[in-house]
Amino acid sequence: METVAGTSCQNIGMRIGVLTSGGDAPGLNAVIRGAVLVGHTQYDMEFVGIRDGWRGLVDADFQPLTRHDVKGIAKLGGTILGSSRTNPFEGRGGIERINQVMGDAKMDALLVIGGEGTLAAAQRLADAGINIVGVPKTVDNDLSATDYTFGFDTAVNIATEAMDRLRTTGDSHHRCMVAEVMGRHVGWIALHSGMAAGAHAILIPERKTSLEEIVRWVKSAASRGRAPLICVAEGFMLDSMNDIHSERGLDAFGRPRLGGIGEQLAPLIEEATGIETRATTLGHIQRGGTPSAFDRVLATRFGMNAARVLHERQWGHMVALRGTDVVTVPFGDALGQLKTVPMERWDEAALLFG
């Protein structure tokens, strides 16, 4: 149950280190603000900002995080603490180093805000006895433990607006436009933004699709005098592909850096249809800038309830959204199995293709 406002509590005076790790997402600052305000006013907590994710924890790189420092930050994109994709167990990191840093800084616990990689590292630390609580973060909305993550709604809105703009230029030049959106392993952003923008095809990682199918949808739209619009997730693969398209190497957690499938599809579509085709990769635009109202509210509630979970000493747990309620779940519930787009959702959208 969500029990923040009006909770009576004893002053426990815990000192909490806060970090944001992995890719940034609109709403991170709202989480920080919610946690600091409720932690300070309700539970007499003191907060320390850890710069640039796990790197700042390993290097003991801190900054103040008082009520004054979080004033007015809920509407800001990015994160005031900075972020990185550092692996806390590589280099000079590890359990002993983190214990040492926390001891020297007199930190009683950690609040970590991040996605699957961050939460996996947090679980490993929790298993080693470190007091740690999490907040899930991913614009892809692919964590199975929560119905929604902050940043997703903003990314969908940005992608939808971008495709609305692409349609006008596509209409003007009678072109097929391919919009590549984020979605490493799941197609939630593509599904939602593609439906909102009225895309003539939505291509997602969960369903391999043939070039012939795509060409059929493109030709169908063109035959009705429309400029075809294709929305493709970065992790999509044609049925003729064996590996995901990646030209940018691996990140610190060994995952491929994706991007470019739209540019790969465009010439294939143009060759097969004779329709001039252009591709646009939205990339980091989707997770930059001001968070939507929905994401500000969700992120704020996550932060407020994270303070409660810290107060209750539910180490190894994180907050999550179930329906409209913020609940507490173990880290393990968010790991091991991604929340993918069910085929019935894609089939529903496919009724509108072409």
C-alpha cells in the first residue's frame, strides 16, 4: 500500500547516498526531489548526492543534496547528479571498495535509480549485505515488475510529435518516411507512438517481419494517395536477419549499442517500391528535455515512496507501479524477464496498417 502523506514516524536520522545510473530519462530529477523532500520532512533523513552513477560511488565523488538543492528540479530533464554506464564491479570497484566508501562517508544506505543493468548490480550488492533500495528507470518500459516507468510517456510524446512532422514533409514530396525510435528488445515506444501518429506499419523486436510484408503495407498506403509512414524500433530484425543491427560496439555491461536499422530499411523499401524513401533516427532526442506531466507525477510518487521503503529498511526492494498504486517488490521481480509487447497488442495495431 502507498503510505506517505501523514505517516507518523520516529526520527531515525539515516544518511542516504543517492545515485542515477545508466541512460538518462525524463523524470529522474523528480524522483530525487520526491525522495529528498519526503525523506527529510517525514523521516529526518539526510541525503548525499553521488555524481555520475556507480563511478561516483567507487571514486567517492559526492555533492550536497539538501532541500535547497532539489528546489524546482521536477520539471527539468536529465539528472542533476549526472549518470554513466559504469560497472561498479570492474576496475577499482567491488564490494570491499563500496563498503569502504560508504563507511568513510557515514552512509547508512543507498538509493539507486536505474534500469535493468543498474538493478542487477544493486541486487548483487544487496546480496552482499549492503543496504540498498531501488527505483526503476527505463524509457523502453521493459521492466516486468512495473506497469509503467517514468520517461516512457515523454519518449512516446516526442516520437509522436516527430512523426507528425515527418508526415507533413513526406506528404509534400510524396515520399515514404521511416522513423526509427528507441526499443532495444521491446517495441512499446514504437507501438504507442506509431499508433498515435497513424503509422502505416509498426516494426518491433518481438515480431520478425518480412520485407515483402513491409512493401505490401507501403504500396497499399501509396495506392490511396498517402505518403507511407513506417515506425521501427531500433532492435527490430527482418525475418532474413540473424543478428540485431549494431555498428557501435558494446556498452560497459556488454550490451550492443543499437541504431541504424531505419537507414538499412529505407533503400530496401525504395528499391522494392520505386517510392523515394527517407529514414530519420530520433535517438537521444526521445529521452531529453522536459518530462511530461504524467512522468513528473509518476517519478515524484516513486521518489516519495522510495523514502518510505528506506525508512522501513526493506533492503533489496524497489518501488513499482501496479495499476495506479505504488507498491514495493524485490529487485528480482524486475530482472531476468523483460516485459515484451504481447502479440495480441501488435495484431490489434496491425489492423490499421497499409
